[in-house]
Amino acid sequence: MDNSKVEEPLEAFKNGKEEIEHKQHIIEEAAKKRGITEEQIALFRKFTEADVDWHRAMRKKLMRKVDVHLLPLLVLMYLLNFLDRSNLAQARLGTLEHDLGMKGTDFNLATSILFVGYLLMQLPSNLLLTRARPSVYLSIAMTVWGVISTAQAATRSFGGLVAARFFLGFAEAPFFPGAIFLMSSWYTRGELAYRIAWFYSGSSLANAFGGLIGAGVLSNLSGVHGIAGWRWLFIIEGTITIGVAIIAAFILPNYPANTKWLAPEEQAYAQWRLVDDTGEADVADSISVKEGVKLAFKDPKLYLFTLLQHVSILSQAFQYFFPTIVKTLGFGTVETLLLTVPVWIATFLVSLAVTYTSGRFADRSIHIICLMLISVAGNIIAVSTLNTGARFFAIFLLPIGAVTAYQIILAWVANSFPRPLVKRSACISVANLVGNSANIYGSYMYPASDGPRYLPGGAATAGVAFIVAMLALIARLVLKRENKRLAEREVAESEARAVGTSFRYIL
């Protein structure tokens, strides 16, 4: 009898057992460091030893609960967040500028000032989120911005509009990074991209519904009860926001460790998944805010991803002028707003498909590069001709490329910074803060005087989109080198202690 054939399965069993024991040791050490209780660690041992079928069933059960409680509400909240931010573009097609005596670049200023307030509140709000209940904190922020958005209807001068827009940005600041941060506390890196796609789809749906609502309000409510159509727009959309914010306070979950609609075993399993994915679980008080911020700024990757997010947002500057750009096709106000709807519905559908493949094949950079090249092509076509058919086709390519790529970038940022929780919160906040500063000067890329071709803005946006593609390539190479170092370190130390349990960056 060939003894080697008998020894092979025995050796495989021995290696498999050693791997489980090693993985169990690493997870338990990470759990103890993060303040997880002995009872939960005992459950962690059970999870580590469980077979694949058990994990598949448990994950399906847990994800069904999390997705139902978290995703639909976050999508709706972001839809209203973006709608209240961008509805100025629809109001412009009414009598807004005439009623408030706006001229020249006044509209650009009213658009950009929102992001000044947005940036000032960004980092402190997200660090505060790690010390507060997300359900309450995000709901309060939403209520405040809903009130301010509604109050825009009462402005009687350009100065009043600018003041309202500044404070609107201040109030909206906590939501977007806070929502990304909250999702990254529930989902593994492989799951996050697709969930962020659903979340960010709120912006595409907001643009689609914004066009429909704007068309309906401006055509049917202008002058009703002596109130201009653009004022009704702010009143209706702001009131809806306030109502949803109140509901969110009772439905939105917090963290796995303190969510009441999960059984104790499900709470522990939700935390174990994060430990298994990166080597650490999310515990809010594991380190101080000061330590978390220091760790964030010491990580060189933060600066690369911050620049990537900044130029990506700049490549989407057209969003705040989209109805104005579409109006260059030569249609009336209502027709123009209706024409924006299919563009954003198409963007929504493409984003779901592309982000699914991004998560399915664990790829970020190649997807981003291909999408940004689509955006480059769209911008080049838009500034090269005044042909209605060609320009309408180009208008589809602009958001399908740039907006969809940004969804993948958001996921890449969120899962490229291992825990602790406070460090990841700081990284997401800094990247979002510096990234959104692009909106301050990006709001001036499409002045009315450059219409209908908008050659300077379109050409600049094409160049920026190409830079995004190149930065994605650089980020891929940097993370590939980091993965090689992690592999070498594991071989040298025989244990993956530095970053986590066989942690690898997603390329």
C-alpha cells in the first residue's frame, strides 16, 4: 500500500486544523483588545469552528434583517439630502433669479456657499457620531436641514438665500459621511460596495424625482395662493424631509453590539464577521478621538484617497447645472425637467449593475478607470457639437461614468482603512471634507455666459475625469505593493498580527 496516499489527507486535515486554531487565536486576541466580553469571545470560538453551510445560513438570516432595517431608510434619507441640496437647479428654471434680483454669477455663489458650511461641520460631526447614537444623531441633523430647506421659501433677497444655503450645508454635513461610516460598521468589505451603490443611488433617484417634482410644481403651483412655484418647491420637499427624519429616529439601527432587533447570538455574529474580515471589531470607545485622528493622519493612504475623492467630485460638477445644460437642447422648462428623468434612471440602473460586479470580483480600480473614460468621452462629445441627438447621448454618458465611478470610490475609501472605528471615522470624514471642497470652485465651471456649448467647463471636466482614472491606477499599484508587504510579513512572523486575519487590500 502507498503510504504517501494515506498521509496526504492526514496532512491536509492537520494543516486545516492548525489554520482554524491559528485563526481562532488571532480573532480572540483582536476581540480582547477591542473590549469584547468573554461571553462573546466564547461565541466567536463557536463561529470560527462552524462549517460553511452554517455560516451561509447565518449570514443570510443576518443580512436579511440588516438590509431591511438599514438600507431602504438610508437610501430615502440620502435621496432627500441630495434633493434639498440640488433643488436650487430646478428652482432656477422658475422665477427664482428674477424674484431675488440675481444676476451674473450669483447663482454659482448660492450653489457653492452651501459647501462652505458643509465643510466646516464635516470632521467634528463625524467624530461626534462615534460617541452618539447614529439613529438619534442623524435624525436630528435631518430634521434641522429639513427646517432650513423649507425656510428657503421665505427668502426675499439674494443675501437671504445665501445665508439659508450656508446653514443648509452646515446641517447636511453629518449625514453623508455618517451614513457611510454606519454601513461600514455592519458590512464586510466585500459586501460594502454593493450596499453603498444602493445608498448612493439616492442621488440619481433624487435627480430623477427632482425633475418630475420640479416639472409638476413649476407648471401647476406657480402663483397658487400668491406663492411663486420655486417657493412651493422648497416648501414641499422640505416638509417631506422633516417627516422622514422623525420616522428615522425610531427605525434606524445603531451598532451591532447595541441593536435591539438582533438576538444576542446575532449581535455577536455581526461583530465576529467584522473581526474575521479585518481582524478588529467596531467598539466606539476602544481608543480616544485624539488617538484615532493621529492614526488617520499618519496613514499615507489617506492623502492618496482624499485626492482621488476630491477630483472625482470635481468631475461631477455638472450635476448642479444639469437642468441648465439639458435646456441647451432647445426645449421648454417642463420638457427640460422631464428629459433629465431618463438620464438619471439609466444612471441608477447602470450603477447597480457595475457596483455588483465590483463587489462580485473584488475589484475597484479597473471599474473606476473604465467608467471615468466613459465620462471623458461624454464631455468631449458635449463640447464638440451642438447636434441635439449627439449632445443628448453625451448627457447620458456624463453621470453614467462619473457618478457611478464615485460610488465605487466611496466603498474603496471605506474599506481601505482597517479599524479601529475612530480612525476609520476620521479617514472617511477627512476624505469627504477635502473631497467636497471641490464643489466650492467647481460651482463656477459652468457660468451661463459659456452656454450653450460650455466649452471651458466641459473640456476641464474631461481632463479631470482622466486624472481620476490615473489616480485609480496609482492607488491600485500602491495597494498591490502593500499586499505584497503584508504577505511577506506574514511569512516572516508566521502570524498575521499587523493588520488582521490575513488582511488584504481590495484593488
